[in-house]
Amino acid sequence: MKCFLCTFVLACVCFRVALSESLQVVIKEPTGPIVEGSDVILQCVGNGWDMSQSKFQMYHKWINSWFYIDTTTPFRCWYYSFNVTKENGELFLRVKQMYKWHSGPYRCVSNSTDGEIFSENITVPLQYLNGISLTEPKNLFSRYMRDPRVVRVMRGKDVEIKCSASSSEPPVYQWKREDDAWIYLNSSLRIVNIKPEQGGTYTCKASHPSIPSLTQSKSVAIEVVEQPLTSFQLNEMNLILAIAIPAGVLALTIVGIIVYMYNKRNQMKGMQHLNDATTKTPIWKGSASSIPFAVADSVPLVM
């Protein structure tokens, strides 16, 4: 009996695996490398399946759950420019300008007598390169400097500038100084014991190793100075403090005004309640608060 049950369960598992393998999501367009920002068409393919009972799902990373992608979902605005169509018995999902944050995973779901059957998950292999930045490893606040970036360094000191970019594959970096023919193939530009003639505008270029058209560049101006940096314009830390301190003082002032107005309002409410209680207290005859109808005045009126 146990062997029969085991065989039955194994057969059911194998049947469901076969069903899931017959249902899959494929990339219809484009046929070549998919660059970020391209229009993508996905198709739900099922051997012998009725596509009228099939739907697309996307895994939403913000809420850690799968959602149906169709015209009736209340979360359609989260799915950017999605369009689900059924043409000649085939199910398509068109994504306009796909970016890495909504490249998947996707799957196809179909209803059967045994319940819902899910295809394997698929994530669109996007190729991208963006977000190039220049930082000084020894300066934690260098990323907050304004562009175009200017780095001032004392004569005879060392300077290092790191170039980085967000890419689907490790990018290729190269540095070049303006009006020079040399090219330095490295992500970091490091100059030891810098001399005045080594100042100038340096440009970092990041290129995607597989898609040559995906490139970005950013420049930095290196100024070699003879005086200590404290005698020059605000450095990065001073710039942050110059912005943060006035903003903090303004915030404290606003909070102080709000607290003062709140306390003042409570005091006014307390006085109003006291006056209301006094005016509404009845005056009984013979009490200390009663006033006689006729009061004799012994002091003559002097004109």
C-alpha cells in the first residue's frame, strides 16, 4: 500500500513538472542584446495550453509578492508602461522602455483541473551603464561637491581620484588629461608628489565591455596650490557645515515659535474658562457676592 502511495505521489509530481515545463515565458523582441531603455516583448508559450486561461505575473520587490499584470489590477500604475494582449490565441506582454528596476522576474500562470500551473521565472538580461561618479577615497564628503568638480591639492602632496559607474558588466575605465595624448587605463587616478605642471582637467571615461555605445564620462579640475588649503575657498566639510548650521538654526527657530504659540494658546484657553466660570456662578441673596439695591454715599461730590 505504501509503495502504491509513493508511486502515485511521484507520478503526480512528475506530471506537474511536465506541465510547468510545457508552459514558459520567452523573449520575443528584441532578438539581440537588450539595452536599458529598449522596448521588450515577452510571450507566454504553452504546448497545447489554452492561452485564454493564462496570465502574466511579475514579482514586485517593494512588497515582496507576485502580482497579475492585466488591465484590471489596481496596481497597474506600479507596472509602468505595460500592455498585455492576446492575439490569435497567443499571449504577449509589451514593456515600453524597460529599466533594470522592472526587468523581472516574470512568469506565466495558467489554470487547470489540478489548480494553477506556473512557468519558470525569467528575468530580462538588460545591458546598462550609468551613474558615473568621481570621489576622493580619503575624503568622505567629496561626493557632495558640486559639478564641475574642482580638487585643490598642495604642491608635493599626493592626490587620488576614483572613478566608478553602475554597469551590468564590469566596465572599462580610462583617464585622459586635456590636450594630452596619453591614456591611463585604470579606475583610479593617483598622482604622487604632484607638481604644478601636472594640474589640469582630467576626464574619466567608463565603457561597457560588450556594448561599445554604452559610455559615460566625467571630468575633474586639479589645481596645484602653494598655500595651505585653509586659506582658500570653502572645502567640502566647510561647505556642508555652512549649509547645515543655518538650516539647523532656522529649524530650531521655527520649532521655538510653534511651541511658544502653542503655550500661549493654552494660557488663553485657561483664562477664558476661568472667566466663563466666574460669570456663570449664581449670586445668592445674603452672600458675600450680593450687592444691595441702595448704597448710601457719605462722601460729598466735589465739583
